[in-house]
Amino acid sequence: AELVRLGWAGLVEPVGLAGLSHPDTRPSGLCSAGPDGQSGAGWTELSWEAGPVSKQAPLILPLAACCKDTKTTNITLGCLVKGYFPEPVTVTWDAGSLNRSTITFPAVFDQTSGLYTTISRVVASGKWAKQKFTCNVVHSQETFNKTFNACIVTFTPPTVKLFHSSCDPGGDSHTTIQLLCLISDYTPGDIDIVWLIDGQKVDEQFPQHGLVKQEGKLASTHSELNITQGQWASENTYTCQVTYKDMIFKDQARKCTESDPRGVSVYLSPPSPLDLYVSKSPKITCLVVDLANVQGLSLNWSRESGEPLQKHTLATSEQFNKTFSVTSTLPVDTTDWIEGETYKCTVSHPDLPREVVRSIAKAPGKRLSPEVYVFLPPEEDQSSKDKVTLTCLIQNFFPADISVQWLRNNVLIQTDQQATTRPQKANGPDPAFFVFSRLEVSRAEWEQKNKFACKVVHEALSQRTLQKEVSKDPGK
């Protein structure tokens, strides 16, 4: 499927043009900031399936600048005309009485989708701040247009937290449990609050929404939903879902299951793709936490196939709250893991009423290879700071296990200069994930035009690894 990434108030950068784009098709000065100016966060995805077409209308997406970056009398805007067939299209601009110059770049043909893409750019001068701009596109005798503001205002998204009252030991199934959703610290604007039970909108219950309170430049509000103790005990998942500026923020709560012994938790971690496909030394980890002591602890590994195991390690550490954690690492064979072998970690302890058994295997499901995009430092970083930040977006991959590394001139960079988020679920018909990775380098390193690369290791990649490179003034 072809993919276009949309920013917070319109498209901020065209993608899917790698290896196809005309050398002059990248507009300059486009906004790449999300909430709080964070580059690249919160993309919305549009996709369509590739295939032979006789006629396809274009998708028109605006390219606007960040308001905080536009302090001159000139403004540069773009219009991405994507996914159309056949050629040609005619693009014109309506910018009121402003002086303007326009250019439409040569169309690019995508061999995979069989569709064309082009970009038109307008440079306007004068009092543009309150001016609306319209991009008009004529294709196959049909007219399409998109109207948008001259620049995008950055904003702070809401923080959503869901809390619940305690169960009443002396109450019955009709005793009330209160769910409280706090929506805080967002730039004032319209929000929509919806309650869900197991993913379905609540129809028979009536939540109460609080008034919006503004403190300084940020606002907060809340919503309450009352349910019965019987409903809470049924272990349904309750979700407070907030829609803000066409984005969804949510938090969930449910009654904890009583099937496992309380107080001690056991977690299994799969081998990293880096260990599986690069270093060829995969291992799985069993972590036991919240132990009052380690006397009498027994931790054993087994395989569903009954085949012998390699020797595992065991390490104990004391935490700040005076509890103990135990970590056991088991080396596994790469082929066994890829072919779906199941491994079990069994934990017993005198304080536990019964054994705790956890199992792990390669995640089932359709494999999706990641898309990788590397973003240059924001323009404001290029003159005022001693360090610059590079950002790597890796998206639409499955399963969630992924490894990310940064390289300088093909040499691995130490980990304290980089950070990668945990995989987050992406919206879409297929289960998929995305992560961001951030690299901080000195200005001197960047000015020397070193080549920096974001390297990704994932099982769905044909070569298991993929890297995208970036440098200052590439191609010059």
C-alpha cells in the first residue's frame, strides 16, 4: 500500500518518493513540528492498495509552515497532489491580492502503484498572516481544491488519566464504582469525550462532563462515569477516549484478575531482532519481581517440544523498596525460535500458594516490514544550540519486536547519545506498531557533514536490516 503521513494541521512532508523524487521536489521551510514543537510525533496515516487503474482522482494535501518559524514578509507553501492517473494535472493558486510566484514540479511516476505524484509551490509576499490560500487542481476535466491557513500553530495535547474508586468489601453487586477521567494540560480547544466498554461506545449509561478550567495557557477538565460493583467485577475494560484536533488520546482501566498470586509478578521477554539476526546469539529472559526474599526460590525453564535446553544464568538484585528481583537468561537457537518453539519459565517460592508458569513463543500474525524515515534537525536547532537532534520514525511493522541503532560514517554510536521509544500500536486495519528514535550529536559533528544512519533490524525485512542515511546539505 502507498502511504502518506499527515501532520498536526495538514501534511508536513511527502513520503513514498524515495528513489522517485525529482531533485527539486522537497519544499523548503515546511513545518515538521508536532505538539510542543516535537518533530515527527503523531502522524495520521492514509493508505490505498496499489494496482492497475484506468483513472484515479488525486489526493490533495497542504504543506504549511510553522507559525513560529515565519517571521518574514514572505511565506512559502506547498500543495502535494498524490496518487492520480493519468497525467497531466494543472495546479493554480488563489492567494487573494498578495503578490506571488508559483512553480509546479515535474510529476513522478510510482512503478509499484502505477500512479503519479507532483508538488506545487507558491511564494507569497505581503500581509499573509490572515490570508487563506487555495490550491486548485484540474485533472481529467474535474476540479479539486484545498483551502488552508498560511501557517500551523503548534499546541500541547491533553494528558488523559483514568482512575477508579475501590471496591466495597461489604457492598453488593449494585454498589457504585466511580470512574474518573482527568484530561489535563492541553492548549484550549474543542474536545470530545467518549466512554467505551470493551471497545464499544457506552449507550445505556450517562457520564457527567466537568467544566473546562484554564490555568495560564493550558486547560483541564474531567469526566465521571458511575458503574455498579457487579459490572466492575465482570472484568470489562473501560476506556476514556478523548478526541482533540482530529487525534485520539485515551486511558483504560479494569479490575485486576485474581488468577495469579498477588504480590509477585513474572514477565518473559523475547530475543531482540539484533540478537537474532545480527549477533546470532538470541536469548529470552524471565524476570521475577516483588519478592520479599529469595530463600527457597526455584526457577526452571522447559521447552514444549521436550528438547534439551542450554545453560541459563540467574541474577538477583535488591530494589529500593527492599524487595528482590530475579532475572534468568536462557540462550536459544535461532532456528528453533523462528520455527515457533514455545519456552516456559516456571517459578515457585514458599510464599506462593502455587507455581507461576509463563510461556513465550514467536508472535503469530501477518508479518509487516517497517518503513523508515529520518528527519533533519529543525531549523531553529541549526544556529542557536551546541547540539542538534536527528529523529527516526519507524512505522507500520509487525510483530512489535524491533532493534534500532544509530551509526556515524558506518560506525556504531554509543547508546548514551540515543533513545528509542517502546513500540506503540498504529491505527489501521492490520495490527502494526511504530517507534521513534532520537539521536543527539554535537554541532561540530553535524557541520563536518558526517553521514548519520538509522539502522533497523526486524524479521519482516528481506535482508533483516534496513538503514536510512542523512547528513547536512546532502548531495552538495
